[in-house]
Amino acid sequence: MPQTPEEESLGSLVAQASDHISTLVRSEIELAKAEFRFDAKRVGMAGGLFAAAAFMAHLCLILASFTIAHVLEQWLPSWAAFLIVTVFYLLVAGLLVFIGVRRLKGLAGMKRTARSIKGLKEIASPEELPAGSRDGT
């Protein structure tokens, strides 16, 4: 049985809509991947800063603290010289941790993807489909 022009145009519209939705879904997936890569880089950078802070604190406490403390011993008691050096390096390590935490607070999440998917749901809501296409006929 041949199709009427109205049925052909409806079929064409459904095919076009399906193609557009497929393209939109692929674009949403690409956006999600891009946002995830961006956030992963920021987390990696913050992790690197934390590792650098720990490494610096460790090396400084072992190597440089002895040297500086021995120099300070010329003017201060031994215990005071070592205490000053220890506090100084703890402050440096704390500063590096503070910078790392600030980098993590700047994460964007996936706000654009969530907003875009919400818009897609509104566009493709069942209320907007023709009456005959809801039940698959």
C-alpha cells in the first residue's frame, strides 16, 4: 500500500529528528569527556603540588635544617636553633598545601554537560511528540 504525502513527510521528520538526537547525544558525550579531562588535569596538578610539598618538607627537615640550625647555634641555644628551623619549614609545607587546596576548590565539575542534558530532556519531552508517535505507531 503506497504511503500518502503526509505519512512520507511524517516519516521524514521522524528520521530527521532521530538523526539530530543521535548527533546531539554524541556531542553531549564529547562535552562530558572534555570536562572530565579538564578536571582530571586540575586534580593531577593539585596532587603534584601535595607531593611536592611532602617531598620538600622531608628533604628540608633532613638536610637544610641541620645546616641552618648549626649556624643559628652561634647566637642561640641549640634547642632554639633547631626549633626555629623546624617551624620555618613547616610553614613552607603549609603554604604548598594551601595552594594545592585552592587549586582543588576551582574545579568546575560538569556544569555545562548537566545544563545541556537538562535542556535536551526539555526538548525531547513526551508532551512535545505527535500523538501517534507516543505509542510507537
